[in-house]
Amino acid sequence: MSRRFSTRPRFQHHENRRILSFASGSAQSHLHAMSQRTPYVAANWKMHKTIEETERFLADLLQRRWSRTRARDVGSEDSAASLLPRVGAKEGVEVVVCPPYPSLKTAVELCAQSRVRVAAQNMHEEESGAFTGEVSAPMLLELGVDAVVLGHSERRTHFCETDEALARKLPAALEAGLEPILCVGETEAERDADATEGVLLRQVTEDLTGVADPNLARVVIAYEPVWAIGTGRTASPEQAREAIELIRRTVAGRSADAAEEIRILYGGSVKPANAVELMAEPGIDGALVGGASLDPGDFSAIVEACG
Ligand code: PGA
């Protein structure tokens, strides 16, 4: 992928925030802070975890909420394996869990006293109508959901999600007050054919068409190379950085301010073992985590690496 930026984003950690600076050409000494972006980590559970498993995963067992709701006693082993005691009060990083629809209400209730927020994995762009099997933004809002994953590659591949549909879904989500987490990324064949840049440009440009410039920074973008999702193959930190730089430049083509503010995550086989290295890369503002987010210990470790 070519590097067309004449300026390079640089980051430093400061009070749990990443401060974005741009070096103007070679004038490295004239760095100036332009934006602060809070790191963002989302757990994409896909079609995993029943309501009971969601309760077990999230429950703050010190308060015995889980045992009360299920009228069952639980041991200290479960307590150690639940998420909220580990990251529920963590500051300096936004943590989001994305359960399947049936578990959303339970997740919202259990996360209510914590800093962890809840996202759905998809939504329809219409508020209501004859769309059997679909769920709308107002329905998600009513449940207390804060955000929604849109355009995940599994939806693009298995459920024919198109850029045209996404161009309608993104403004619909924002209008309703949901934070969209837009996924983009190239397939292995596209990377091999040197088409990565074109694919990302097309997806970012088309999917954000309906979002007004002042709202662009309310979107979170996840760069997820399809060949790295669920495969155990992770993009190298450099590959992830280059793709994310391209995405940020594309957003900058619409609004320089939004490009500084918008969070761009990496997703694709993120694990505790590679999270620190990936998150050290300039411009990577967090992670969208699939497989490793199913285990509270692994996910907490990734949250730590991002914070
Ligand atoms: P993975 O999934 O971490 O299992 O690769 C990431 C995703 O699909 O969002």
C-alpha cells in the first residue's frame, strides 16, 4: 500500500489518552497536539453465548446478582471468571460488549452500574415495517443499547450486506442516537491482487456517504482484514497501521477535524499475546475482538493492553 501522507501521525500516552500529533514534514520539533482519542475495545461475541452464559460472563458475583437472577449458587471460580469485576470500573478506555439480540437486555441490565456499554451486532435501517427477522434502531434503543456493529465482513459475506445498505444504516443509527461501529476490510484475494487500498477507499467512502461531516467523528471504524478474522492470522502491526492511516486519510478527505477525532480500531485474531504490540502502533485506537472476547480473562487482558 502506498503512503501518500506527507505528514505522519504520532502518538504518545498521556493520562490514559492517546494524543495525536502531526509532524509537519521533517519539522519533528514542531509537533503539536491536535486531538485526543479515548481507546475503545469492543467484544464481538457473534452467535455465541446464551442469556445464562451472558450473565455468567458479566456478572459481578460479589454482589450476587447472578446467583439471585438464576436462583442458583455459584462458586468463587465463577467470580474470578466474570468480566465486570475486572474491567467494570476501568477508566481511560471505552469497553463495549456486543452480545446476540436475545442477551442484549440482560447485558444492559448487568452493565448498568459499570462503565461497560452494550452494542448490537446489526440493525435494519428502517424504523419499522415488513422486514421479517430484522430489528430497528428504536427497538435497540428501547433496550438501552448504546451502539451497533455495522458491515461486519460475516454480514457482508453470508447475508449480502451491501455498501448501499450501509450508507442507509449509518445515518439511521446516528439519528436514533446509536454509535455505529463500522467494519471494513479486504479479503485475502483482494490483498494478494494489490486491491486493498481500493477496497478500503470504496467501503469507507460509500458507507459514510449518508453521514453529515459534523457527525463523522461519532462513528467508530474497525479495520478488519477478512483473512485475519477467526483464522489465528493477525495483520502485522505495520499492515494494520498502513490500512488505518489510509482509512484516516479517507475520512480527512471529508473533514480534517473528524479524521483527528474518529476512533479507528484493528480487528482480526486480536489476543492478549499480540494486543500490546498492535496497540503500540500509531493510529490504532483500540480493538474489535471476536474469539478472544469470549473468555473474560483474555478480554480483560486485551482491555488492559488498550488502556
Ligand atoms: P476474531 O474476530 O477476533 O475472532 O478474529 C474479530 C471479528 O470478527 O470482529
